[in-house]
Amino acid sequence: MMGRTSNTYLPKDWHSRLPDPAAYYTQHLDKLGDVAANGWAMALCPFHDDYESSLSVKLIGIKGAYRCDTCGNHGDMVAFHMARTELPFKEAVRDLIGLRGRG
Ligand SMILES: [Zn+2]
């Protein structure tokens, strides 16, 4: 695309501006189950044709780790957002902290 002016600047405090994993995953996952004592919950995996909630997500804490034992997709909340939106790292972070599309 010619003349693309995407701003990929990340503020120094981007990490502390990320959304709460519980709020993020509640919004973006289907059939999110109850949180277990260890902070993990199960949901439908958006990265394969899932029907038995094989995705584990950690809702307590700040990283928002996730892993799917069926398709092997795993990472933290930023990696999840990158995989879901197909954005590169900096744009995915900007999207998460509400800066994407702004100068
Ligand atoms: Zn999966």
C-alpha cells in the first residue's frame, strides 16, 4: 500500500496500559468458563475448529497467558491479539492500549 502512515511508536509504559486479561478474554472468547483456583479458565479456541473448549487462558495476573493443547497455539495476551487480528507486534500492542489509528 502506497503512502502508508501507520504509526508504530510504542509509549514506554505500554505494558502497564494493557487491558486486564480477564476483561480482554471475556470480550474475545466464546464459552469462557469459570476461573479455577490456579487462575486458569477454559474457552473455545479461536485458532482451530474447536467444540470442546480446549483453550486454557490465565485470567489472573497481567500476562494473560494462553495455550491450546489441540492446535498448539500459545503465548501471552499480546501474542493472542496478534494471532486474532493478524497485526504485527507493535500495532497489536497499540490496538490493545487504544492507540491504533491515532497520530
Ligand atoms: Zn486451538
